[in-house]
Amino acid sequence: MISQIFSLAFLAQTIRITVPYALASLGGVYSERGGVTNIALEGIILNGAFSATVGTYYTGNPLIGVLCGIAGGLLTALIHAVVSINIKADQIISGIAINLFAVGITKFVLEILFHSSSNSDRIPGLPHIKLGFIEQSPDIARLFGNPLVLFTILIIVASQFIIFKTRFGLRLRAVGENPEAADTVGISVTLYRYYGVLISGALAGLAGTWLAFDQHSFTDGMSAGRGYIALAAMIVGKWNPLGAAAACLLFGFAESLQIQLQGAGLPTQFIQMIPYVVTIIVLAGFIGKAVAPAADGVPYEKEK
Amino acid sequence: MPYAIELLNITKRFARTVANDDVTLKVLAGSIHALVGENGAGKTTLMETLYGLYQPDAGAIRIHEKEVTIKSPHDSIKLGIGMVHQHFMLVPPLTVLENIVLGAETTKNFFIDLKKTTAEISELAEKFSLNVPLTEKVENVGVGIQQRVEILKAIYRKADILVLDEPTAVLTPQETVQLFKILAELKEQGKTIVLITHKLNEVMAISDHVSVMRKGKIVGHLETPKTNPQEIAQLMVGRPVLLRVEKSEHKAGAPVLGVKELTYVDRRGVEALKSVSLDVASGEILGIAGVEGNGQSQLVECITGLIRPTSGSITINGVEIVGLNAREVFARGLAHVPEDRIKRGLVIDLSIKENLILSLQALPQFSSRLSMKRAEITSNAELLIQKYDVRPPDPNAITRGLSGGNQQKVIIARELSRNAEVIIASQPTRGVDIGGIEFIHRTLVTARDSGKAILLVSADLNEILSLSDRIAVMYSGRIVKIFPDNKVEESELGLYMTGSNQELIREAK
Amino acid sequence: MTAKKHLPRLVGITSVLEHPITQNFLIPLFAVVLSFAVGAIFIVMVGKNPFEVYSILFSQTLGSTYGIGQLLFKTTPLIFAGLSVALCFRAGLFNIGAEGQLQIGAFLTALVGMKTFGVPFYLEIPLLMLAGMVGGGLWGFIPGYLKAKTGAHEVINTIMLNFIATALVSYFVTNLYNVPATVHTPPISPAGRLPRFDAFVSGFQGSPVNFSIFVALIAALFVWYYVDRTRYGYELRVVGLNSKAAEYGGISVSKNIILSMTIGGAIAGLVGTNFVMGYKYYFEEGFSTGTGFMGIAVALLGNNNPFGVILAALLFGMLEYGGLVINTMVPKELVSILQAIVIIFVISSNKIFRKILTNFLKKRTLSIND
């Protein structure tokens, strides 16, 4: 039984579930490292998925679909950026409103374009890159041949360096920790916060794109709480790219396990709760300290 | 010698105050120039204007004899100006090195060039004897090191003009000595330094020139070797027209409030109160003079139950109150006018009548189990508003809309309505207009005449001198002197307040 | 006594902006009108006439007893959720957990109801309400306690607890207490049923509006009385507005955090009165589609005032039902878009107005100075 569960197919499934979590979670890291709380991840994923579907459907070209997915995410994040950074309104409420907006707008346009309130027509998936050395196991080959999987792995590793070793990352962190200090050395707080939120839009949009291609269509509400799980993973991962990705892998593993165990008569709901319970425990400080960037969620008011 | 900085006729207004009024300040290149004055004299605003954090409403700035406009720190950094703010502008979770290079990073293939940067900073550190652990996080190093990081930050940006705002406020005496060595070294290397301070012994020890500010204006430029602390203290506190407060002879009764060997070590391990002892008798006002940040706030918070002293005792009529919370201390017969009315004393989004019962809300007079007694709350407010002349005379007016003076009257009205035996009044007239000040002073004197024991903490010497029956001076967490009456020269008080009294200096040695 | 005497008087910018009329009416009204205007753009994009769509939206919801019945049925849970969020807001807390609290509460209502056959209605009805309040209250207590004791932010914790509640309830409903082949529980005792309006007025025939709306109105009255008229409410407001002043006044901040989250949760837990006791008579998995989240919008639009919450819940209830009546012309999701835009405008208007007014006043004072 054990070997049945932990098969290559199981691994493939875990990766498949983890990819969108990791992308969105990484997006959350960029946004919150810069000091903007991003509950809007959920809505960004949904809009990304929808834009990718529409783009692919009308051009027949999945690559254009990917670009559309990113653009959809960026546009959604832009609303959050304007409301949070320029208007300096409450970032949490802005995020909730955007999530609500995404549910509405995607279904609204879905009905107009596809005359269905639940799903779009079928779209093609992304072309695979041929990786000769793992052709023997098709599950794995299909998975790692997927350019988005490769990109995800790459961006996770790269982000660890971008955030902690580059000029951009240093400035982003400074703006999220102590915007006043950044301001006094001539760094534009507004600009860097925009960078953070927009990068999160692009990445979460890509997460949505993955969902659409994975399913070859858009269904209403298909983000299904993934934005919130991504947020939880970001916290559990202590706002670090690698940590967040590891948490996503844990959550993806749990979810994959839950799918495997379905029908086995076990209460899968308890496995489903793992990410949320872990997050609460981490936040309460029972497993090390999870300290958010000091200025996370606090608008920067320049005039004293 | 040419001037490094020329601030010409600078005026800067804020909503209700003029922070700098036609100020002209010239600093010679390669010198150390001290800028002194009491709290709120406008020193920091002037320097933050130079640094580009504020735009002056009028006036011109010349740097190295060239007229410039400084719109942001970006501009001032380019002009070679560096500033070490009183509250350090550091990012705690970043390393020392990251903090130093922030905003002026050298990169190599996208990455911050650690090797080159480390070498550069080490060389600078060596040159100016500014030893810092480059790879340690700033949150893990002490304030002395943090200050060096700030100085290195400026020098790394090639600053040749360095402004330091109250740099010794957070330092131990040993660290201060270290800092002065560094400043001397910097001067040696040709840097120009402006030092904002109110500690006159420091002025005498390190500066070449000194400019004195009072109430937004420059009141004197002096060459340090040709002056003395007495002269500077005189200029700082001014030759004030004492506000006249009608006051009868002081008839002190028995001691009511007693503080014995009170020590308080704060969360960062700094000893904010060092064995403070004093007592206040009924029918007297004990004034505590001192420059802010010398332990007065902590003393008041210990007495009022907001923080718990590390050791020592506080008694009201001989009953120990250490360990009680704020509500219990109030119940023991204490009233408290807190130093920051907006942060602590009021809920500015509530109405006047609601603020007049803050901390009294549970008394049977104002509420029963199931409801607030609204009629009583309103009539209480009407009574107090009339008695203390609060404007607008409307119990339902939201407190946010009141002037500073009227907000303060609301607090004083509430605190005196408790009928407590001990009144702690901290900065009772800060930000209050002249009319309001007079009223508040009269009220305090009336309370004293009716037998209250009043502890008055104020940074305003005028206030201390005109109200107090006895005066205690706090400096660096200690009571350094208690004068048995109020017949003392301001300049003498000034010397004690600034830690430059000869007696004290000798003691320290 | 005239009403005017009771209006707070203020000075300067704040006088206009912080004035209750601005805060309670002008800003929400502005937000609603603006969102309808933006909604019109969407309607035009579909090639329909916005005036026609909006007039149908209003006439079909408000024009018949049946329509009003449907509207009130949708309004009831929004009042509970809105009150829950509003009460916590007044204590300075952001309760995003109403969704989880109402699920646990409604489930407990159904669970107790199915186990207590034979209890007379005058005991059964209060008992079931209490069960809902205990469930919701517990689900509010947890994040309140964690915030007070460990400082963990209530926003993240309540979001997590929403998901945990959904999973937990799903477990019970699919494994332990379900009617086979369904995702709902067996029915509650008939004694626990709240009467429907259509039993008294035939015009309501077919709409499930029931007496739980009175429970909601009583809850609103309670919140108003508690917050504005008792000293516990006074202390809660002080903590919410200025925790430093609360400390100064000897008011326990952590006690008030726990208390307000618990009471807020208990109110959300009453949602079961509408669905379980007044409509289906059982608990069904997935019965709430984001009511808790909509409660945030309702509280914001109602300016966290219980009576404002009722009005805002009526508007949102109308929109929820209105979505169905306009569905033949434009997709019903138009109303979700409207709701989202209302929220964004409500949170932005304050800041935008402040900016405009500040600039205006600055210019005026400058010209006086010059």
C-alpha cells in the first residue's frame, strides 16, 4: 500500500499541486518584503487563470496565453498597488475587495464569452520540452518537461539570491522594514513598493496560468483558496523564498496524500487542515519566531 | 577660511508654529560647530531642512559658497552632506554592511559586490577609527556601534559635512569619550561637523564655535574658547519675563508621596532611573527640572503604575503602591496629567464628556452594571466644562477638534475632579496657548493651596520657576540637586540640567 | 431638545470630514453611487441599457411582497455577519473569521436540534440559538486569545480558522451526522423551527423569509446598547481607539480583545437561526457562500454602526437577490462587481476626501499668508 501511495505518479501529483502554491507564495514574499500585505493573491490567481484561458482560446497560442495570464495578474495587482500605496487605504480590506471583484468579473466575462456560468471551452496546454533522460517515466517527463515547472524551480532559487544578495532585494527589504530610513538615503519607497506588488501580481498570475493549463479550461472560482494557502506558506516559510517554497511543498504533499487516501475511508478533512493548523502554530510562536517585515501593511506617510 | 554651510534667513512654518524664524547660520569648513538650545528651539528642524527633509518657506542655502536647492536627501547626499539623526535611520534586520551601502550599492553581475565593498568600508573604518562588525545584524549591536554605522554611512557616501543630532543622548560616558575621539579625527581629516546638543560640557569640550537657538531664532554666535557655560546657559534659557502666578506663601504639611531609591532598567537594559528618592508634602508643588529624556518619563510612569520599577518603593501616605496597576493607583488617591495628551491622556475620537470619565467609568457615580448613567455623565461634563472653561462648551464635541489648550483642560478637569491627594502633572502646558497656560497654572496653584501634593515635571524652566515651591533637577536618571525653594537663577539650573555644573563634573571624575 | 444639539461640533478639516453626516451617509452614499456608475460601464459593454437593468433590479426586488421576502431572507445573515465584524472593528480588531464562526455556529445549532426531540419550543428555540452562539463564540475566542496572549495577528488566524471550520464541519457532515448520500444533517426537532412570514401573509408565499430576521434586529439592538450604552462597551471603544489611553485608564487591553472577538463570533454564530431554524431545518455543507466576507463589506458600508449595518445589509441583500432577477439581461455576477467596487470606494473615499480638503485649506491659508 505504501509503495502504491508514494509512487512516481504521486510525486508528479505533489509537484503539480505545489507549483501554483509556490509561485503565488513567492509573489507574496516580494510584496510583503516591500511592506505591502497581499491578501489579494487569491483574486490575482483567479484573474491570471482567466486571462490565460481567454488569451489561449482566442489566439490558439499557449505562449500568448502565458503572457495574458501574467498581464491579468499584473493589472489586478495594480489596483491593489494604487489603493495601498498611493491612496494608503487599508491593505487587508483592499485585498478582500479585490478577491471579491475577481470572482465577479471572471464569471461575468465567462458568461459573455463562453455562455456558461461555470466553465470555459477547452484550451490546449503548454508544449513540452523533450527531456531525453527521463523518457522512461512519462509522468515525470511530462512534468519536468513543462516549461512552467522549470521556471518555477528557477525562480525560487533565483529569488533567494535576488532578495538577499542584490541591490534590488536590499532596497526592497529596507523599504519593508524601515521606509523612513530608506527614504533618508534617497530610495523611493513608492517605487520599490510598486515593484514588490507588481512582481507578486506577475507571479500569482502565472500561478493562475498554471491552473488553467493544467485543467485545459477555466472553471469559476478555480483558485479555490490557493491564494490563502500561499499566504500561509509565506508565513510558515518566514518570508523567505526557499522557506516559502518548502512550506508549499509540504502543503502540496499533504493535499496529494489526501487525494490518494480519498475513498480509503479515512477522514481526509484532517489532512486538509494541516496547512492552516501549522500556520496558526507558527504564528503563535510555538515553532521559532515568524516575524513579518516591520512595516508590512503600514502605509508610508512622508510628511510629519 | 571658507564657509562650508551658509543657511541664510531660513524660515520654516508648520501648521500652528514657526519652527525657524529668519535663521542665519554659517559654519566654517573644517570646524566643529555646536548648535545648542532647549527642546523645541528649532535646532533639528533647521538641520533637517539642510538635509532636504523639509523645504524652507523662505531663505537660501549655500554649500561651499555655492547657492543650492535641496529638495530631498538625495540632493543633500550629492552635495556631500550626511546626517546622523537622533533616532537612528537604520534597518535593524539588515547587516551593518548592508545598512552602510543601502542606496549607494556597488554591484558586480547583479550582486552586491561584497568583496570590494568590505574592503572599502574597512579602509574607511580604519582611517577614522570606526570599528564595526560588518556582517553582524544591526539589531544585534549596541547603540554605540549603531551610531558608528550611521557615521560610516555618511562617510561612505563621501560626506564632508556631517550633522549629528543629539549624538550622546543614548551613549554611556565611555562611549561619549569614544565618539569625541572619532569627531576629532574627522575634523583632523578636513570634515565639517555640526553637533546638535544641549549638554554644555560637551560644547566646551569639543566645539570651535557655538550657535544658540531659542524659540525658533538664533540668539547668539560665540567662539567656544572665548565663552563659558554660564554665558551659553543664559542665552539658552533667555532672560525671561517670568509669568506672574499669584501665589501665597507655601505652607507644606506632612509628606504624602514618598519615593525611595527607585531604580528602573528598561527592556534594552538601559538604567533609566538610578536610585531616585524624593517626597512631596501636602500643600506644595515639587518641580522637576531637566532636559527631556533624563528619566522624568520613567519616574512618572513608575509612580502612576504604567511601568513596574526594578527596585525601590513608592508610597502614598505610607502605603506601598509598587505593583499596583493604573486603576488601583488611581484608587489610592492619585491623579495623573500625562506628558503626551494625544497618545495617553485622551481618546481624541471620543466626545469631551466621554473623555471626562476615562478611568472613572466604573465608578457607581457613572455606571451601573447594565448601563452608563448618561444624564450624570453629561451633567458631570457640563459642570467641569464650565468650571474649567473648556471650549467649545459642548459635552458632545469630539475632542479631536479642540485646540491643544482645551484638550489639556479636559484632562486637568478630569484629573482634579478625582479629588486625589497627589497630583502628578507632566508637561501640563506643552503646546498650550498663553491664555490656557495661565489658567492651568492658576488651577494647579489653587489645588496646592487646598492641600494637594503636586509633582510637576516640565522641560519649561519658566514654568518650573514660577510654580514650584521646591525644585529637583534630574540629569541622566538621577536627582542631581534639590533646591529647598524656588529662589535660584535659571543659569544655575541650566548648569545642573546640562550636567555641566563643576560639582557634578568633579563627582563624575 | 433638538437633534442638532447632539451633533458633535468640530473645527477645521475634521469638521467636514469627521462629521457624522459625512461619515455615516455622504461617504457610503458616494461609494454606492460611484459603484453603480462603474457598474453601468460593464452593462454598456454587454450592450445593454444600464437604466433598464437598474430599474428592473429595483422594481423586481422592492416591487412585490415576494421580492421583499427574498430580499429580507438574504439580508438576515448579512446583518449577523456585519454586526460581528462591526463589533470587532469597534475594538480595533479585524474579524475576517465570521465565515468560519457562522459555519461552526450553524452546525452546532443543527446538531443540538437533531438530538433534542421532545423539548418544548420555548426551551428548544433559545437552546438552539445558544448552541449557535457557543459555536461561533468559541471560533472567535481562539484568535482573540492568540492575539491577546501571543500577539499573533487576528487577520491571518481568522482566515486559517475559516478553512479549518469548513473542513471540520465537512468531516462531521459527511462522516458522522449525514443523511446517507447527502451532505446535510437529519432535520432538527420541529419545536426548534422558527415561523416563516408566509404563514401569516400570503404575499410572502414561496420566499423563505422567517422570524430569524427579528433575532437579527434584536442582535443589532444589543450591539448598539452594549457598545454605546454600557461601560463594557465604553471600555471596548477606548481599547479600539487608543490602547495607550486604555492602559492609562486601567482598562485591560487583552481582556477586551478576547471578549470582543468572542462576542463577535457568537453573533456570527446566530446565522444558523436563518438557514437551519427558519429555512431548511437542517445543516447543509456549503450553505454559506461567503456571507462572512460580505459581512466585512456590510460593516464598512454601515460605518460599523449597528443601524448602518442593517441598512447596508438591506442593500447587499437586495443586490444578492437582484443578481438573480437581472440574470436574463446581464450576468448576475454584476452584483459581486458592484459589491467589490463599493468596498474599494468606501476605504478610499476617506483618504481621498482628506487629501482634497487638506490641499484646499492649505491653498487658502497660503493665500492669506501671502
